[in-house]
Amino acid sequence: MTAKPSANTASATAPSRSSDGRSTGFGSTLLDTLIPNDTLVAKAPASPFDVCHAGVVLRTVLFTAGVLGVGALFVATDFPSWLTRFASGSAVAVPGALLWLSAACLLKRPLGALSPSVRWMVAVGLGAAAAAVPAMLVLPLGLDLLGSHPVLAPMLAGAGVAGVVYAWLQLRARALLPADTTARLAELQSRIRPHFLFNTLNTALALVRVDPARAEGVLEDLAELFRVALTDIGESVTLAEEVELARRYLAIEQVRFGQRLKISWELDEAAGTARVPPLILQPLVENAVRHGVEPSAEGGTLRIRTRAKLGRAMVTIVNTVPAEPSRPGSGMALKNVRDRLHLMHDMTAQFETRRAEGVFRVEVVVPL
């Protein structure tokens, strides 16, 4: 792992600034979004066949085993009989469920491009086929534990379970993106508060006469923040892109607070490829500035660290907190981040917050 520590610096992809903080070039602005037509078209929802997550696999296997266990109760006469039928049925049901999940994971892109009705037929057909394979492998053993229809019954059961699981996956896929414009605007409002826009515009206005170039840089960063918030409706972005956007936000806050805001970066390039929901870091650093720096007369320190370890990307945001606590917030920003992380990565994502020894720490873990 190669960490790159720096303080109050912009990344290589950000608009370059001279040593006195002046902008040396124009960055992306809201006007850029008027040219390409593809920015006006919302991206399609995630494929409902995206089952390549530990949480989805675990829930599907447990659901299959639960249905099998309840079904065995109808034919079992006592506990040993139920246990025998459940064990023999599991020898077909669990491998069948894993086969269905494997096929759906490997073929999620081509299957996701099919029409809704065809996707339903494929999902049910794959369920029947996935159950038939282990049933036919068990059949030559002659154990006679699958009833009088040792292949047909598992196929019908597999098709039914696959239909239920696919219906759940469809609901899950639709939840990954806002349902309509109202939901999208509500998300935007929770990410970038109106008073932040007001404060930033006031900062730019104060700089226009005394330092026009620096005011230009503030407006460039603000325009980029709102360009992403208004047009980037994709399912995910890279962690590196989120770090770049957080840099732009903190560059604006650095103009507001000056030496009161001390920023330290420790970035691992290997962690930058991780996929995260868009605008996931900006609310976290905004929360840190609002509750750790703004209420303190002496200011505060903000540390952002990323690293890659054991196939996971870890993000740590630590800010000092004043002796006198700030006015408590609603907690919507932290809840928004937690919910969107779990929607995208399910059980493989971790989000923890804690306050101890004069600092507030946020830790985010996502798969690489």
C-alpha cells in the first residue's frame, strides 16, 4: 500500500492553483452540462440479476432452506422423518440455489438488457434448470428420498422459489435509484444545504473586488459540486472521484475559514477504484466542518484517510470537536450515507461513527 499524505493540497486532477491560492485555469462548470445530450438522459436502473453480494447469497440460501423445512413438515410423521427429508431435500435445494445465483451473477449484464417479460421467463427457467441438475445427480443413488417425482418436483419448486427471489431482486434494484424527480431533489437538499450555497456565494462576493482570481476558483469548485449533484444520477462512482469532489468542497471551506481549518490527506491509490454511491463523502466532510470547526473559535483539524486492505477499501474521516458541543443536528446526513451504502453493497459495507478523546471518527468500508 502506498499512502500519499498531504495537507491542504489539491489532487493532480483538480484545477491547478499557484502558491498564493489563485486559480490558474477554468474547471468544469454548469454550462458544460448544456452541451452533451447524454447528461440529460437518466441511466437505467441496476440489473435485477446483480446477485454478486454475500448478503444476497445468504438470504437466498436461508429462504430456500426455510421453504424446504416448512414443506417437509407436511409429509413428515415425526422429527427423525422430518430431519431425513430436510437433509435429503437440502442436497438438491441448496446446490440448486447456488447454481441459480452463480448463473445470474455471471450473466447479469446480458440478462439485464432483456425485456421485463423475458427476464421473468429466464429467471423461472433458470430456477427449474438449476434444481434439476442436483436432482439428477442424486437420482442414481437410489435413496428414494425425493418422492415419486424426484426430478419434476424439484424443478417446479426451483421455478417457484426463483420467481419469488427474482421479484425481491427487482424491488431491490429499483431502490438503488430515486424513483422520480421529487425524490432526486430531496436527496440533493439533504446533501448540500441551502445555507452552504448562501455562505459560499457570500465568500465569492467578498473576494470579487480584492482577489478576483481566487473568487473565480471558489465559483469553479461550487459549480462542479452542483454539476455532479444535479446530473450524476448513476448507480455508482469510484472512490477516487468522490475524494476529488470532497477536495473541491473543502477548498471552498478553506477560503471561508482560512487557518482555522487544517486539513490532512492520506490517500492510497489502490483504494481509489472501489465503487461507492455518488456524493457519499461530501456530506461526511461537511458534517465534520459544521460540527468540528465552525463552532470553535480556534478552529479544528480534519483528517481524511483511504487505504486498501484484504480486498476492501477503508475510508476514515476524523475531526476534532470543540470543548463546548455544537448544536445537535438531525443526523440525516449520516443516515443518508449509511442507507445508500447498504443499498449498494448490502452486508459487505460497514459504516461506523464514534466520539472519543476529543475527536469524532467516521469509518466506511466497501469491497474493492
